[in-house]
Amino acid sequence: MLDFYFHATPNSMKVAVLLQELNLAFTVHPVDIFKGEQHAPAFLKINPNAKVPALVDDGVTVFDSHAILLYLAEKHGRFIPAGIGGKAAMLSWLQLVATGLSPFSGQAIHFLHYAPEDLPYAKNRYVKELERHYRVFDARLSQSPWLAGEEYTIADVALWGWAASAGYVFGERGLEDYPHVARFMQQVAERPAVLRALAMKQDHSFKHTLDEETRRALFPQNAA
């Protein structure tokens, strides 16, 4: 039995999609990060970094979304290319999402929507760097149907997770400046596993108010 610790975040949704792609049975344990449930002692035993997602697979604990993607894909022998060249490409693009698109998306969203003061330099820094990353992904997808080549892999699942929230940074224009990423997102959106993951997301409600409780829960180091 799989226990999936989840909030409706881009990183959690990556794992939700892969669980659905693999047709695995799992139990969802909602963790409301706006209420601070990620700091509960029971959850910290699962992920001492107090972040979602996390997974417990018959006693084996894995945290961090990309670690979970790799763990599940390798365990079940799917969504990782068999050839060394394809695997290298998959790992490269997977890690570019992990070290580039993911943190710059998070920081852009933070300074656009969560920061208690307007900081033009920070907003410009993170939005412009996020735009640069999207240009890199767009160029790759102009030459290849999927990030690793001809095969849909966990690198694509990872990209989908953050690109689905692009509108939260770019507003109404969304991904229109990146037509190949937009094409990619449309293809992924049609996958039954993605539709099931999105339906699962709708089954769980979380706090949305950005009040003082939420700020302390999301950014406890700032309060300290």
C-alpha cells in the first residue's frame, strides 16, 4: 500500500500524475500547508524538511518530488528510457526542472504574490530568469515531441507540474510566448492519467487565505 502525502502544489501534482500513469493504488493524506500541518511531529518523521509531497511505500519513505518520480519510475520500470542516451537526456531535463524551473517559478510566485512588500528588483530577477528557462524548454520542444526525445518520461511529468502554474506568473498571456511548451501542455492535458490526477485534486479542499497564520506556516524562518 502506498501512502501519498499531498497538497495541491505543482510538486505534489507531479507525483499524483505519475501514480495515475502507473495505475497504482494509493491512499491520499492531505497536508494543509497553509495551516502548518507540514510542521506536525508525525509528518516531520516522514519528511524532516517539512515539505510536500512525500510517499511511504510499504515502509519505504521517499520525499522530494523528483526523488519520488525517480523511485517510482525505476521500481516499476516505466517512463525512463532504456537506452543510456535517452536516460541521460531524461535525467538532464528532469534536473533542469528541479534546479531551474522549479525554484525560479517558486521565487517568482513568492515575490509577485506572497512578499509583504513590493520589491521590483526581486520580481524582475526571478520573472526574467523564469522566462529564460521557458525559452530553453520551448527550443527543446520545437525539435522534439518530448523532453527526452520520442518517449514520454518523468521529465515531462515534472515540466507539466510547474508549467501548469505559468499563468500565476505571466497572467493572461500564460504560455503564449512559448508555443511549443503550450503544445506540449495540451498533449499532456489529454492524457487520462492527468485527468484523473486533476479530478483527485478537486476531491480535497485546502485553505487559500494568505493571512498571518499562513505566512507563519509557509515561511516560519521569516517570523523567527
